[in-house]
Amino acid sequence: MSVFRSRPALRWLVPTAAAVVVIGGGAAAGTIAASADPTLPERSAAQLLVDVQNAKVEGLSGTVVQTADLGLPALPGITSGGAGSAELMKLVAGSNTARVWYAGEDKVRLAVLGTLGETDVIRNGSDVWLWRSTANTATHYKIPADAQKQRSTSLPQGVPSTPQEAADAALAAIDPTTAVTTTGAARVAGRDAYELVLTPRDTASLVGQVRLAIDAEEHIPLGVDVYAKDATKPAVRIAFQQVSFETPDPEQFTFNPPPGTKVEEPSATELKEHEKKALEQHDKALKDRAAGKDEAPEGMKVVGKGWTSVVVAKLPTGDAGKEAADGKQQLEAVTGALPKVSGSWGSGRLLQSALFSALLTDDGRILVGAVAPEKLYEAAGK
């Protein structure tokens, strides 16, 4: 959700670089059958993809836990420090918990539980609230009545109009860079699931395999495990710890600011400008997807494809206040401890983990990918 992206360039890169290559890698899901427990009928990978596309859940609630152990070296400013450092460490070597409630596209609530507080995003019809307990602040947005209509009528030609078409298009666009197997059935949050195993054929990738658990009854993903090469435990796991498919009580989507909360109400002009930018980004993303282009947030580019793609971005510059200054200071503390590297592409600092590598160049760029450093150097020279 864009409301969390106060620093898009940094938040998008680590540790979600792993997710980027997973999504980019795809799955060569032809006619391989996902053989499951005898109580579950056999489904091919293509059929499972269609199942996911066709899933129509009326409501759900649950607890999602994200854990990570990326094998990072000890870094000053991250492995020690204040609350901000603790939260960052939980992304790369710890656990994060969130609660989610869903009762349709216009009734959604996400509560991210942090070390010192909670951040909630709540949509109830045209009302959207962002609440941060640590700062005791809330921002209230009103979605324009015609916003959804504008979005639905802006679809470019070539976008699939049915889940089956979307699945067919996804399969047709996949090259044979991924081996697809199955471990049979899985149990996630106490529910039966089919488990697909995606393995990169490209040995330059640091990803060993990705395991996806798809609910056997409701057909939504229940969990994703990302393994580094030759690892026996996942480097990143995102999965439901508990889930119910009963529609939540409407009261879950009603937000009343606690006493003393500072409430901000963006002006109509600000909302209109925000909606305009959101629609432009939405349309661009759809057009890029229809054209088969790699997608990345503004100010970034993707070099290469699939499992060995490298994300390239410019590091933030200038002064945007205390938060920016604190972030810059923390980044300098981290980079100063990293080994120096150089080549025909220039010079910089290198960070390596079991699942990804990151290169911070002296000319202000950052390159991240689930690849060995040599691939980053290659991308830096382009």
C-alpha cells in the first residue's frame, strides 16, 4: 500500500528484492501435475493458476507472519541502535506480524504490529484511515465517488477480460527458465493446500527454490517460502498463521480516533491531485504489463529478466527533514562498514547475503538482485 512508502527507493529494495525476482521468474507451468494428498484431487500447475485467478472470497480474517533470515553480516547502525534499527532488523533477520480483515474491495483493514506500536490502514466504503499509534496521529482520506469508475474505464486494449484469459496470457509469456515440481500436499494455518516448487534453471540466481501453498478449497495463496541456494530453511517466509473465511463484523471497518489523536484531513485539491497521480500510475502499470514490460517504481529500472534481474535505483539526495537526515546517517554508517569494490563500472561498496547482493556505487546508485556480485557489476556498467 502506497501509504507505507515514505521512502520507496529503500523500502522496495530490501528485502523485497527477493520477491521481485520470484515474481519476475514466474513458473513454466505446462502440464506438470501437482499431485496432492489422496484426499485432494490432482491439479496441474496451469489449473492451479486458474484456480487462484478465479478465487472469489467473500470475506476473511487472519494473522499473517513474515519471517526472514537473509544471512546478513553484522552492520553498525542496524544491528545496534534505537527502535528504527530494531524494526529494520526484523525485516532482514526477524519476524513481523500483521492482522488482516476483508469483506469486499471496499471493506479492508490491515494492522501491522510493531515493537513499539501499531499501524492500521482501514478502508470502509469511500473512507480511508491511516492510524499510527506511536505518533498518535490519523489521516482521513475520502475517495472521490467517480474514482472507481475512472479506473475501470481506463483499461487499455489487450488486458485480459476473464481469469482464464489472464492465466493463458501469463503462461504464454513465460519462458522455460523455471523447473516446476511438487512436494504434494501442505498444511498451512491448519488448512489443506497444494504446494508448488519453483526452481530457477539459471545457476546465476541465488534463489534455490520458491514454495507456494495454495488453499485447496478457497484457492488463495496461504504461504510463500523463499529458499537460498543449497539452504534447508527458508530465507523468507510469508504465511497465514491463522485464517478464517467468515465475513468479518462490519465494526472491524469502523474507525473512531482514540482520545488525543491528531487527525489530518487532506484538502479536496490535495486529494484530487493524489487521485490523478494514482490513476496515471495505475494506467501506466496496466499498459506496461500488457506490453510485457518489467515494472518498477518511479525512479528505478530493471536490468535483465526473470530470476537474475537486477533493480537499479538512485539513492535519495537533498534534505527532506529530520527523517531524511536520520536515514542518511544510518545509511552512511552501514555503507562505511561494507567492503570496497571497483571495476570498469566504477567503485562502491558491496553487501552480500545468502539470498541477495547489493551494490552501492560512489556515483549514488544502488543495485540489488538475487544474484552473485558479478551480475551487479555487469548491470552497473550498462
